[in-house]
Amino acid sequence: MRLTVIGTGYLGATHAACMAELGHDVLGVDVDPDKVAALAAGRVPFHEPGLGELVRKHLASGRLRFTTSCEEAAAFGQVHFVCVGTPQRKDSEGADLTYVDAAFAAIAEHASQGALLVGKSTVPVGTARRLADAHAVEVAWNPEFLREGFAVQDTLRPDRLVFGVESERAETLLREVYAPVLAAGTPLVTADFPTAELVKTAANAFLATKISFINAMAEVCEAAGGDVSVLAEALGHDERIGGKFLRAGVGFGGGCLPKDIRAFAHRAGELGVSLGFLREVDAINMRRRDKVVALARELCGGGVLGARIAVLGAAFKPDSDDIRDSPALNVAARLKLDGADVTVYDPEAMDNARKAFPLLGYAVSAEEALRGADLVLHLTEWPQFRALDPGRLASLVSRPRIVDGRGVLDADRWTAAGWQFRALGKPAPAGEGPFGEASFGEGTQR
């Protein structure tokens, strides 16, 4: 089939390359000429494992091209996938649909008879109906469920497909688009517009709730002297609960969960339904960042003025260079404002971090970041950080003490190497207060 993908950001570039991999002829469209030029040259302007290779493969095969022309796209495609962003509005917690509305209008104006416009963007319920009524083209909704770091896999081998359609023809076209995926046994859910839109927002709300739940339990463990990792293990053995997304830490970030749960609660309120619990989910998430900042202050004797702090991580999650709403950079920036000398290292997100937070210090390696540090904060769970040798690193720092903000480091290994080790939701060693005052009351002011 001839497909177009409107918007070539994270979602759109991935979808375009994967549709070419499925055998379709694909034209990617974006209003940003620099982005189009980069993709046309085989350069993906963000980090996503395997995507660059796929883009270059199908530029060479001839099945993938990129353009800035909506007119060219409308003339080319039978099915048009809209994959533009829906950021949070500046004046409220609702979703900004400017890009979605513009994309649908631009394609609908020039679309050939019989074209199908398929929304993949995460939108407030009711958007598909509004767009279908506004434009003289057939509309469908096919929400995405991509995980950064696994986007190619999640597109080619998804755990489910959802089609929001109003005609057999629309469903038939989408079945043809995804024929190889469906032939591999992927479950398909066919739904009306509102249900298809709600699947993505409900899924993100549930995941965010599960993360904030275990982080709330971490707060209780901190107050009661319990160990949240053991608690999570016990809970995870209950098949009704499961162990995924039950790792306590500094919380979630990125371009999806934070803004999507806010937009969901906002839209539900417009419909007369209260989703107040999502506001508490959001609040718990933000409190975990507060906890890391407070812990850093306590470990540095009550304040961080003059303290040298190394932050391992800048991306909101590993296998990504996405720094949107990154807990790591939020904590780093707050400590910098408190007077700390903060140095950040991340395997992939350094360029993005420098642009967004130019006043922070940056290192070319984890070892350089740790050299002379009074405190180390582990805030993005890259495998490279788990593989670090704490014995060797102890000789680099001024004081061997670390906060594991992601709950994945081996506490026994670090402690055996002479480090004072802290993790969220775990009791302090015997003889110390909850933040280690007995060991670190002397501070590191300079």
C-alpha cells in the first residue's frame, strides 16, 4: 500500500520506517525542513535502538521517502497516519491539539477521494469525532503503545492493535496495513472512536498509578523502617498484581505519562467525571524528586552549598536521549540552584541536556563526573551504571557515598567497597537516622 506518516518525530519516524519494513511504500511528512533533510540522509535526530538502521535500509530499498509537502503526501497516499505531538497546554493541564488539528486540515484539504486519515496521537476523548465531523474524509483512530528504547519492536511485534473505526471499509484498510502483524497472531481490538481514544490514556493512567503506588509505599517504608524492594517482591508474586512497574525510585518522567495523566484528568472533568486520584498520582511522583533533593541536603550536612555532586543520568529513562520532564535533570537543576557544584553524565542525552540546562556541568564519562565528588546520585538506570566497579570508583571521589534513586544497584556490593549507600524506600544502616545524620553531620560546606 501507499502510506503517508504526518509528523516525523519519535512516533512518526518510527512508524514510517516500520511500515516500510512491513512492505509498504511510505512517505514521511514534516513541516521542519531540517528534520526532513536529516531523515532523508539516513540520520535519525534522536536516540532509538535499531531505528537508524531501519531508516537507512528502506531509504536504500526505495520504500521510504520524506518530504515537507502535504500536497505531495495527499496525492501519494491511500492511508494517512497522523503522528504529531499533543503537548500540555500552557494555560491549563489539557492537551494542546494545535498540531493534530493542523495536520488533519492540511491532508484533508488535498486528500484524494477514498483516503483514510488515521490518528495515532494521544488525544482527549472526543477528538476523533470532532475531526470526522469537521472534514470531508473518513477518519479512524489507531493509538500507539510505544516504549522508548523498544519502539521498533513495539511497532513490528505489538502486544495488541486497536482500531477505532466507523465502517467496514476503514477496518479492512487497516487490516491490510497491518496484515503481517495480524498474521503473526497479534490480538486486535476493534472499537468505536471514544473507546479507542481512551485505551491509550487509560493505559498510561494505570501505569502511572502503579508506579506512584509503590513510591507511596516507599514513603511508608521510610517512615516505618521497612524495605520497599522486599515489599514489592512479595506483592509481585500475586498474579493479580504482578511485579512490573513496582520498582520504587525517583519516579516517572518523559513526554507521555506526566502530561497524559494531567490531560486525562482535565478532559474527564470537562465531561463531569472526577479523576482526582490521578492528581495524587502526579503529586506522589513529584514528591519523590523532593525526597532525593532532601536526602542530598541531609547527606551533605543540612545543605549542599559548595558540595560537589555527581549525577549519573540525564534521560528520563535508559535507551533514550529524551530529557522531557526528566527526574534526573530536575533534581540536578534544583541542587544547582541550592549552590551545589553539579556534574552530569549520561551515555546518550548529553547534547539535549546541555541545550536545556546549560548552567549544569557535564562530563565525558561516569568516571570524570565522579572525580572529587562529595556525593553521587544515580538517577537514570542505564546498564552501564549498574556495571560500574564501586571499588575502583571509591578512589576517585572525595567521599564515597551514593544515593540509588532507581533501586537497581547492588547495595551489598557498593557497601562492601566502602561506600555509604542509600536507596529510596529502604532503612538507613543501624545507628543512623533516616538520612544518615550520624555519619554525615559534619557536612561538606566549602
